[in-house]
Amino acid sequence: LSVRDEATGAVDPARTIVTGQRFGVSALDWSPTEPTLAAGSGDGSVKLFDRSEGTELATWTSERLRSVTSVDFSADGETLAVSLFNDPIDGAEDGGPDVILLDARTLDPVARIDIEGMGASGVSSVVDQPGTDRLLLTHCCSWLAGNADAPTFISLYDRSDDGEVWRVEGREVRRAEFSGDGRRVLVSGDDGRIWILDAEDGSVLVDPVAAHDGWVGPLQESPDGELLLSAGSDAVVRLWRAHDLQPAGTFERGDGVAPGGRSARFVDGGRSVLMMDGVRVWHAPIGVDALSRHVCVVTGRDLTAEEWSILLPTRPRRAVCP
């Protein structure tokens, strides 16, 4: 695990962690309450590290060495949810529980969840819904394992009732995340589309929108909830209006000079976007003041009323050029 300077992209050797996991790191999450991080691997292990010192604190290994597909700390930092690919080392058709809940400090198992209809791919991601006993599950890419009898799906699982609240099948889902308020589900697909569901019942709030050529990584919501950020296999980074998925900006394909990347995040309280493509890192400001200066430099004029309503529909119109 390497930590890079967000301005230069340079690796900080002093903060590099050698996990010792044989098949690399397939999943990573940071504790919201403790100075720790969890790393999952294709070798079936999850390891807990002190992120300041880099020391290993605990290890858990999945039964039958099923690959770890995602790890997610609960909002209170008490548990760590782990999802597993259905690839038991003994080749059995049923590899056992698909989601494991671990104690976030010791990695001791506290619950095991077996999900029906997994097929060969298992659970591709698990996300804790803040303030509830519910988990958001995705099952993607059954075609990778040649199992067309297990359709892709997104579901909301209630641990207290030991059952699903809802399930949506048939979409080429890759990842799903909760919005900041927990009321919406932000979905990215293997087919390049993004869409939004109601977290309460799984109904579609915003229909799928073509976003990328290839798969789309996890969607990121800005701290103020107004924008979404997407990146994908085409190395293009895009901004979207969060309420209707209308385009709000594009960073073109990374080519060593232009910004872009397969992963992107909001930083600086949502005033900037950090993009990464391999070893290249770009840090681009997107705050209103920065955008205003950019518009003025490029166009040499103020935005028209129509342009302002498209780019900044929730903000009062004002001059962008001095």
C-alpha cells in the first residue's frame, strides 16, 4: 500500500505498507473512528493496520480461502463488513457465507450472512448504511464465471430481520454507494452507465445515463451533495448534477499532460478533484470561484442566464469577469 502526495503524485516511502498478502490488495477502507485501515486480498485474508506506524494489528482469513471483494467499516467504527467471491479453494459449488461481519478492532467474526442467488461470482461489494442495521450488496459480472443463471443485482439486506428489504435485478451493476444523507443509492455499471435508486424501496429515481466507454468506478458525491464524480476504464473523469445526472463538466482522457484517470475523488472540502491514472496524479480546482476565473479566461465574458442555469442551477447568478 502506497501513500502519494496529492500535489505531485510522489510516493512517500516512509508511509508504504507491505501487507504480505499473496495475491495483492483487492479492497481497502479506512476506519472513521480509529487510526487504522483494513486491506482485503485475493488470498482470502483481511488485515488490519495502524495507518500511522504501518504495523499489522490483526488478521482474518476466509473459510475455504474465498477471495475478498470489498471491505467497509460501519459509520460508528465498530464493525467491518467483508464480501467474498464464490471461489472456494476446494471447488465446492457452495462456498459458505457470502458476507462476514468482523469486529473492527480484533477482526473476530460477529456475524455470517448467506445470500441466495449468488451463482459463481459471489458478492462483489458491501456497504454499511449509516445509522441502520442494513447493508447494501451488489452481485455483478456473473458472465465472468460463465454463470448466466445468477443475474446481477443490487439489494438492501436488513441484519436485524435476517432478510432482504428489496432487490433490483438485471442491470449491469459494478458498484453501489449511499449518498451522504443515506436516502439514495448511487450506482455505477459495467456497461458504462450510472443511475440513482431510492434507498427505501429500490425504485429508480434517475434513469441510467451513458457516462463512460467501459466500466465505471464508484461514484463520489461532493460534500454539499450538489455534484457527483465518475471515473472509469476510459480514463475520462466527469462531473454530474446530483439531482438529475445532467453533465456538469468533463476532464478529458489522461495522456500524460491532460488530466484524467481511472479513479477520482473530491478533496479540499469539494473545492477540488483529485484524479489518478497509474502513477500520474492531477489536482484540479472546481470551486465556484475557480470555475468563474476559468470561464472568464476562456470566453472573455460573463455567463448567459441559460448557461448559468445549466452549470450552477442552485446558485444565484452573478458576474464571473471583473
